[in-house]
Amino acid sequence: MGERVFDVAIIGAGVSGANIARHLSSYELDVILLEGEEDISFGVSKANSGIVHGGFHHDGRYLKSRLEVRGAAMFDRLADELGFPFQRCGIIAVALHPDDFGALGQLYERGRANGAPGIEMCSRERMLELEPKLTPETVGGLYAPCGGIVEPYRFVFSLVESAIKNGLELRTNWRLESASREGASWRLCASTGSSVLASRIVNAAGLRADEVSQLFSAEDFTIKGRKGQYWLLDRLTRSKPSRVVFPVPSAISKGVLVVPTVEGTVLLGPTATELDDKDDAATTRDELEYILRSARTLIPSISETDVIATFSGTRPVLGEDFMIQRSGLVPGLVQVAGIQSPGLTASPAIGEYVTGLLAQDGLDLVPKQDWRPLLDRAPHARDLSFEELDQLIEINPAWGSIVCRCERVSEAEIVNAIRSGHHTLDGIKFYTRAQMGRCQGGFCGARILQLIMRETGLAAGEITKRGGNTTVIGGVV
């Protein structure tokens, strides 16, 4: 029996790769998802604003605009099927000066042309009705009720879980080192020495998509990193808005936003700084102070005393539009590059679009008769009544041990995350929300380390924060 040849290999398990994988899992195909990091969503997708955009920021001539509107409309069904946190709370863009109405009018017309449902120009009174916490300096604005918020990492996790349930193979810590043609297939080799054969390849490698393209001797392009820094506010802050709050955007950025996250905290940011080093994740006091000043122009009650964390995320920048196309230079390769904002919003539609490109390349798409779109809903202690929690404790006493007090995460949930393959502190944080509260793991971190050791057999010095050289004990975090 010959070596297994996958129909499709997807490089990159971020939000684009995950949606492509899940969409392909509905067909009679042998698909593998390859991720260079320790866990899925650990690249670009782990640190973004978590917004489902309202369809008014980008001109309709761009592919990203069309995919944004289509993708945004798909989130309700996906959330019903997969159970990830999602809320269609709406988006407002705030005018602070009469001169802003010219730009907002353009956004309004753009939204109407793009088919954004329910978009409206608003008076000062209407804006303050939509969000009473806005500054008294508000003179009007724009409202897009179709906008929303989503937990990005849990979105990625659920997509991949669904795809695995339907036959996908996933490999993490699998960093592509070389690619060569073998007959009608591609031989992909990892830095670890393992290899994969696949008939068709999807390059969804985020910040590294240009490097992956070079390995295939395909299109020559350069991905630039654009870093955005963020503040995260405690869920108890009094300045939490009920909708996503935008300023009037600039030529290079949508500006500093105030985002009520779907799990109750508040996100401020991002900034937009061009990088020479794609791995630069540092935060700076000057940038963070700029975020605070900018956010307070929208909601003056924002207080630095509510800050519980700072972090940064890097967007892969490639021109004005997404690059999603079949390679014109090598056979069997689809490029999915430059997926910055509104990439998260567009990602469900990217999954459809790339599937169509693969079909154009000759991939035979036979729907699975036994495809299972629904994921079982895992309970969360924070969402349960005392009676419901008591019932689970009778079955498994670990539900009665609350490991993370800030987010009310039980030992049973931590163990489930570990047994699902998440063996780093960040993987468990993204999967369960343990360590995401006010103390940022100060209380629960040691207990989580003990549970990882118990469940995996790893020594304390082998456990990492996010893979690689980020060992927690005796290493660099």
C-alpha cells in the first residue's frame, strides 16, 4: 500500500485556515491542517479586536469588502451550530465635530452600496440613546446594527473541532521547511523531519504567507507586519458600552476602538505601527497612553484603574486588498494572503471562496451524506445555576473545584481542555478563559500547572506558556 496522499493540505490554523478546513470537511475529501505553532489560533488570530464588522469601511470593488458582508451574515448560523461566544450588538461610529459628517456620509453610502442591512446616519440624540456613555461632545454618528462581537480563539477552536469530528487531520508544531513536486503531488517537509504528500495546497500562513510562497517558488510578495497594542479592562468597569464604538477612521487605520467583548471585559485599541520584525510583540507606555487618551475622547469615564492586561497583535499587510487566488506560477496552490481587517469577519466566506477556487482547479467536491455540522455544547461553570452545577458535581466532583475564581472556571473544564490537546498555559486560557480575569493567572496559574503535569506527565520545567522557548519555570515567558 502506497503512502497516503491528502487531497488538500492547508498551511496555517488561524481563522482563515480553520474556516477553509471546516468547509472542506463537508465533502468527501482527505484534508490535513498544518500549524507551525504549539496550538491553533496562536498566530494572528489570537490577538485581534474580535469584531464582526458592519460592512461600511471598505469600497465594494475590493474582494475583502464582498467577503466581509457575506461572512458577517454567516455568523448567526455558525454560532448556533458550533456554540462559540457571539453577539450581534451593533457598531456605532462617533462624530465629534461637524466636519466628521463628510467622512461618515461616505461610510454610510459605502455601507448601503455594500448591502449592509439597517445602516443609518444618526443625530446626537440618537447616538446618546444608542450609547449613553458616549462623550457629551458627540454631534452625531453612524449606526450599523448588523455588527457584532465574537471570541476569536474560541471561534477557531470550534471550527477545527468540527472539522476534526468530520475527518480532518490536524498537526501542530509542524513548521514547513521545504516543498517539492513529486508527480501530481506536493511533498511538504517540516523542520522536525516529518513530511506530508498532498495533491493541492492552501497557503493560509498569515504573517508567514510570503515565506511559504517562496518555498513553493510561487508568487513573490512581501507581508509587512502592522502591530496593534491593546488595553483590556476588567468586566466590572463602569465604562463598558453596549455596542462597539468606533471613531471616524483615518487613511491607514480604523482608529482606537472601545469594544465590549462577548465575555464581559472591555478592549481598547488597537494602534497601528509598521514593523521590521514580525515577531515584535512588545507593548510601550507611550502607545498605551495614546490608546487611553483616544478612548476617553469617545467614553470619558474610562479609567486606567480598570486595566487588567496589555497585549499586542500583528496584522499581515499586503496592499489594499486580500490576496486570494490560484497561483499563476505553480500547479495546485491557492494563495490566501494579506488577511488583515476585516479578515475575521470575512473568514466564513473565505472558506467558501477558497473551496470554489479548489473546485476550479479540478478538485472533485462530493458532499458528505453523514456530515455533522453541530458540536456538542460543553457546559461552563460560570453559566450554570447552583442546581445545575450540583448535578454535574454528583457525576464528576471536579466540577466543584473552582480553579479560576475571576472567570469561575472549574477543574473539570481545565482537564477537558488538556485532554483535548491544549497543553500550554495560553492554550488553556484561550479554551477555557482561566487566567483571563482580574488577577491574570496570579491565583490559578500554579494550580493549572499542577493539572497539566498530572494529566500529561510533563515535568514542571517542560510546560510552556505558548510553546517554543516560553517555559514557565526556569525559562523566558
